[in-house]
Amino acid sequence: MNEPSWLVVRDAFRNAQEITPLPRMANIREILEKKRSDHIADGWAAEEIGRRCTFFFCSKDGTRVMVGIEKRDPANPTLGHGPPKSRL
């Protein structure tokens, strides 16, 4: 992808547990497959990555996470997704 993107691990409540910025033109499929392999090596049960998917789920000891590629910086929420503005 020729745009900013991040590899993000999220818990069941969609909280970011791990955020890794990716370089432009990164091979997304290769990065996901590597992360999946790393999780499996660490004892996680990881689902297959769909042909057109940019995420996968895995679980270990009752914990389930989603690992995926995101185009928006998870550290900086987009407009309209913050707390309500007070009206004066």
C-alpha cells in the first residue's frame, strides 16, 4: 500500500493492545502471515487469513484478539469519534 498503515492487535473490546507503524509499499500479506506465524509459535490458535482480508483472529487461554492492518492511525482517533462536545 502506498499510504500510511498500521499493524494493530485489538482485544475483544476493540482496545489497541499493540500498534506497529508500517512503511509505505509494505507487503501487507507478508506482514500478516508473519504475525500469524509468530502468534502460532507463541501458543495461539490462529484462524486462516482470507484471500481478500487484512485481518485475522486468534485465541489463547480464553483471550481472543484481532490482528489487522488499519489505514487510520489508532493512536489518533478520527474526527467525530471522541466524547460529545459541550454546548454553550
